Amino acid sequence: MYLWYNSVFILGGTMILKDYLRQNMVSVNKFAKLCGVPTPNMASYVYTNRIPRKNIMLRIFHVTGKKVTPNDFYLGKDEFQSD
């Protein structure tokens, strides 16, 4: 799937961060360390509607193997249904 971000298309999946962590059995604390982000900040990205800054989004995108994209923070899971 191609996704639009920062004037470019990104090839990646559509998965919210909370689902990624659950499916891969990764704690918020461990994932925060992998991304170089304080744990409370990462917890707010996972459990609230807080949207990370661009540089943090790109870290998350790469650490998740391109499974959690920047668009996943803006669009709900149901909005990714194909036509």
C-alpha cells in the first residue's frame, strides 16, 4: 500500500502502534528505548491521541520495519479499508 507523507509516497503497512506492540510482544518501555524516546512520551503515543513529531514518527516507522506509518497516527484503523 502506498501512503502519502511529507510530499512523498511511502510504501508500508497500516497498523496502529498499540497493535504492533501487542502482536510483537514488545513493552512500551522496551520500544521507547529502541526509538530513543522517554517512556512516558511513548506511552502517550500508544495510549492517547498524542501525535509524535516528524523525527519520532520516522524512528517508529523504521523500528517497526515500516509497519507503523506516519499516516497511522492520523487515520483510524477503519479508514484504511480498501475500496
